[in-house]
Amino acid sequence: MNEPLKNGIAGVLLAGFGGAIWLYTGAFPGLDGGHPGPALFPRLIAGGMVLLACVFVFDSLRKGIAMGRKGTRVVDWMGMGRWGLGVVLVAAYPLLQRGVGFMPAAGLLCFVVAVALGARLVTAAVTALVGALVLYGLFTGVLGVPLS
């Protein structure tokens, strides 16, 4: 799959996800006195996602038209496999986290991503351990969000 087509598909998916977040947060309660409620931050993120999605789609259309019919289009099977692995990991994380807890789940997912991106096993293991510890420290220590 060529680069403009991949970016166009990613832009459409990103816009759909941003739109879904915007609609979902519409049911969040407001605060008294006209103060922004809990929907403010997710809606800012959703708006940014839709804006960036429009840039992706516009850029992919511009580059796709510029490419014309030059060359053949070859499917990048490794890229498609990595994309599929990312989707599976995002879907599996909540289930895995409920079963084994945050640290093992985050560590395992960091390890799998590092190996999929070509890291050596030792480097992937160290990255997974440090990444899980840093995330745990940030969420529990700095932000005060319990992760268990």
C-alpha cells in the first residue's frame, strides 16, 4: 500500500475516532456557574484529532494526485502486520491488565512492541521494564492515579 493511501486511511479513522469522542463526551454533565465541565479536555483532544485528520486526508489527496500512475503499488506486508499487531495489543491490554495487573501487562506490551520494531531481546526487555516502571511512577506518584 502506498504512503498517501495509508495516510488517507489513517486520517479518516482518526477523524472518526475524534468525532466519536466528541459525541460521547456530549453526555458529560456541566458544572454550575458556566465553568467548563469534565468534557472540556476530551473535547479539546477530539478537536485536535479531527483537525490533524483533515491535514492527513488533504495531504494524502495532494500526494496521491501528484503520484499519478507512476510505478506499481506493492503491499507492505510487514507494515500491515505491525499495524495489525498494534490493533491487537490495544484491544488486548484492558483484558490483560485486569487479569495480571498494570506492571506485567504494560511490561509485556512494551516488550512485544520493541521486538516488533526490531529491537534485540535484551534491549526490548530493559525498555519494557524501564517503561513500565516510569509509567507506574508517573501515574501513581505524580498524578495520584491508582493503577491496580
